[in-house]
Amino acid sequence: MSSCNFSIPFTGQAEDILRKADSAIKAQGGSFAANSSGGNFNVSVLGNSIRGSFTVTGNLLNVVIDAKPFLVPCSTIESFLKSRLV
């Protein structure tokens, strides 16, 4: 399992994007813990875990994926999150 790092720019308040992230992760049966400056998440996709953390710096959501299925590219995770959050 390899890691990924990417940033997602957003407009508006950090609380809004974190609320969207919380909904998206929990809709997939995952867990999401956050405060206004960062947090972590874990979600199962096709029986495999995607685990990561994030920080909020200004209007950037900085995401670090610590564990993911080998066959799921980082770009797919990044695209999925952007489509749900921005």
C-alpha cells in the first residue's frame, strides 16, 4: 500500500467543505473525525481500506492517503474527492 499527497482548493468556509467530506465518507460507510484545522478518515472500497488524514490551510484541503488498495491510483481518489467536495 502506497501513499498519496494532494491538495484540493475550495471557496467558502472550511466548515462547509469538512461537512461535505463528512457526508461523502459516511455515505460510503466510513468514519470521519475532524476539527477546523484537520482530521482523519477511513473508508472501505470493494473490501479494501482507504485511510488518510488532512489539514486545512487557508482555502486548501491538504490530503494524505496513508493506505489504499494497490490497484486504485492516487489520481482516482483525488478525482473522486474533488467531484464530491468542490
